[in-house]
Amino acid sequence: MRPITNPRAVARSALCEYEWPTHPPASRLGLFARNPMPTSEIPVRRGREFLQLPGPTNIPERVLRAMCRSAIDFNGPEYARIKAECCEGLKAVFKTADLAPIYTASGHGAWEAALVNVCSPGERILMPETGNFSSSWKRMAESFGIVVDYLPGDCRRGLDPAAVEARLAEDRAHAIKAVAVVHTETATGVHNDVAAVRRAMDAARHPALLLVDAIASLAIADFRMDEWGVDVAIAAGQKGLMLPPGMSFTCINQRARAAAEASTSYRNYWDWRERLPDRNTITFCGTTPEHQLFGLQESLRMLFEEGLDAVFARHARLAGAVRAAVRAWGGAGGGPELYCLDESRGANAVTTVLMPEGHDPVALRRLCRDRFGVALGMGLRDLAATTFRIGHLGDVNEPMVLGALATAELGFATLGVPHAAGGVLAAVTALAEAAGGEARGRAA
Ligand SMILES: Cc1ncc(COP(=O)(O)O)c(C=O)c1O
């Protein structure tokens, strides 16, 4: 590990590993030298590399091929058809009749759009603590002068709707403008119950808007914008939608649109008032990212071919298998453990694994990636030194998940990480039970 002395680099290192020789400087790679570095320092690997991160995720060949074409006239009829199909498709995935402003931006862009359109500086929002992503979103809100009532929570169990209700009930003056929740907290692998949050808000008879970060849940687990009374739903392309990073969405209803009319926050690129001529059109600020839409059109077609319920069931099945493996590794104690303590809250998208004390998840990830060709997700911020994550979202199937689990087990064995045998077997058993159940269901 390269020593980090620059404080900015230290801050950055909380989110991205700062290590080499995995990423050696160009001079060390021999790019500028007459003699390239000895090949023994860069291991040559064969076979397919596995990407089991919780984002970016595997991009299906069909999506890649759809994007592999020349630009077209963005005012022409073909592009109009593509946009219309994407608009309708997105509404079906968000389960809403409302609109989806799209940004050429990562999920952070859509986060920012939601905040500045809904809130003015000095206004309050309530945000339950769920993990790294709630705390990052909170910091972003505070940077705009929004006052965040950060409701402390148990990140290993997920947010508590009763605590949301109690806090809203105390707010008799209705000063809280919005409740902002993360549906799947990608740092912890805990999935939160949005419908229960809406029930809590209604029980408190509070008029706050409900903002939901569905970045790691959309097209992975059920999400029902209209039925659950979500006012602003936020998503990004690189997770369940199986796209390259670079596109994000805010789906907004009429209440959110009214809030945007009243907000005094400075905004331009993110301004919903500029982006919504009507609910059947997608508009962008600036040049439209055509190739992202070519990809989106294809990925939406793939999701509808499979069927959204089947997509959710596939994710649930794979997630269940991963959790079965981790439970088996944990054995009677002392091995790797599920970070999520409430089995019913285990996320479809990602599983966060707590390493046995004194064992380094970074060394495990490095071995799995550099020696065996399987990229596992790193732990985030305060979980960086104790956890790693297995992503099982998007274009993923049984062999990919089993390969990742077998490689993690190989990593434990190589590094001497204590674990009980039988993790992969437990996953195979869980998957076989699910496949057998499906077959019996079809025969009946
Ligand atoms: C739940 C959640 N929210 C927000 C983000 C931020 O999205 P992006 O990295 O695309 O800006 C992520 C990214 O992983 C996420 O998982």
C-alpha cells in the first residue's frame, strides 16, 4: 500500500482504494521507458474476469451492441421514437404515471437535483441514518444550506419507520419539508421498507414530501412510486438498468413539481421547471447523451422481456444464495458474518460481509481481483477496514454468483481467514431448492 500523506488523498482513500502495484505509475509500467518492466510483475490472466461490484455492473452484450453505432440527428424521427420508448419504459419501471427528468450525470447529480428543486436554503428535511449513502446525501444537503434532521439508526438493521413517525409527530408546525430515505443502502446491504415509511408519514398526518434514493433498488427489487406515495424517486443507470455509469433520473410527481416552483435554491442544470415541457417527453440540459439512450432502450427491452417480477425473483434468489453461503462460512462463530442482522432486510442487490476480527478485507479483495480475476466490492468509509461486498445485481446469473462465492472461499483459504467449510455448497443448495420449486410450479 502506498503511504498517503496528502490530506485530500486520505479523504479520497475512504472511498477508493489507493494502492499499487495494482495501479502502478505509467513510468513503472514501462510506457516511457525503453525497456518495459519485467512481465513477471504484471501477471497475465486468462479466462473471463468477473465483476461482482455493486456498481458499475456487468453491461450485457446486447446493450453494448446497441450503443456501438454512429450518432444520429437528435431532432430526427428515429431519436424521437427512441426517447418516447425510453420515457414509457422508465415510467413502467418506476411504476408511475409521472415524469422522469434525466441527467447526463452519476447518481450524485440526481441527488442534487432532488434537493435543490424541493428545498430552499434554511428549510428542513428529515433523513434516517442508514449508512454511507445516507450520510453522503446528508452532507450534500447541508452544503446547500438545508438543515438536516439526521435520525440516528441501527445501520445493521435498517431504518425504523416508527422513529420517523415519532419525529414527524413532534413537528407540529410542519417545518420538515421532506423525508429523504435510501431504499437499498449499498454500503450495508440492508433494504429499507419505503411503503412503511409512507404509512408512518400518513399516520403522523405530516405533509412532508417523500424522497427516495432507489439507485440500488430500481429494476432489482420491487419499487412502486405511485402506490407507495413517493414524491421524488432517484435512480442511476449503472445498477439494475445495466448501463455504463453516466446517466441518472429523478421521477417526480405533481407535488414535487409544485415544490420546485416554490424553491429559491440556485439551480440551472438541475432545474425541473426547464426540463418538463410535458410528461411524455424526455429533455436534457445540453446535448442529449444519445448513446446512453440507445443503451437504455435495449436494457428496458431486456427487462420487459424477462418480466419485472421475474427480474426481482432472480435477484432475490441470487441474494438468498449469497446470504446462505455467508451464514455457512460463519459456522458457529468466528468466521465471516452477514453485516445485515435482519434476514428479512437483506438486499437483493448486494451483500456486505463482515470479516473475522484481525483479517483484512482489502487483502482479500486484492487477491481475488489480481490473482483470480474476480472483483468484489470494497467496504465503504467506516466499514472499509472490516467489510467487503458481493454485488449480485443487474446482468447476473447463478454461475457468476457461484464463481464469486467460490473465489471468496478460495481467498479465505489462501489467506488463512477462519471460516467454516460449505459456503458454496449452501449456496448451491439454496439455488437448487429455488430451481426445483420453479420447476414444480411450472408442472403444476
Ligand atoms: C444507494 C446509492 N445512492 C447513491 C449512490 C451514488 O451514485 P453515483 O455513484 O452514481 O453518483 C450510490 C452509488 O453506488 C448508491 O449505491
